[in-house]
Amino acid sequence: MFQIGFDDSGNIVAEGRLDAAQAPHAQEFLDAVAGDCVLDLGKLEYISSAGLGVLLRTHKRLMDANHGLRLVNVNHHINDIFMYSGFDKLFQIETGESSQ
């Protein structure tokens, strides 16, 4: 199961598994976001290459508009995926307390 939405502070929260089946839903949601974006991945359990593509397309779109995408509360497992894929060089990533 995958859910994405805004929290009370205006950050975007992604929860569950962001895989190929959920990527279109995530992309549609993120395509509607303008301006600087904080994406809380503290409850994200899994991300596939399709999910990485969603983040990359969103990052590129925001950068083209002089904005950014910041990933926060990234757990150890998801952070490893970002490191292995080289995405840690593209994104501003803040790990969660549980991954330190």
C-alpha cells in the first residue's frame, strides 16, 4: 500500500511502498506541487527504480523552475538505495534518527 499527501506543516509525506504500480499516482500528486518541496520519507518502506524515476522527474521540474526538492527522515534502507544509485549526489537528503 502507498499513500502520499500533505501533513499539517505543509510537507509532503510518502508512506508504504513506492513501486511501479504506485509511481503514476505519486507522479500525479507531485506534478501538482510548485515551489520548494520537502518530502518526508520516514514511513517509506520501499522504493523501486520507478519510484526513483518519479523523484528524479520531480526534482528536475522543480530545479528548472529555480526550486528544490529536499528529502527528510530518510531511513537507513532507503538512504542506501539513494547511495547505490547515486541519487545522494542529486538530492538534499536528511536521514531520520533511526538510521543514524
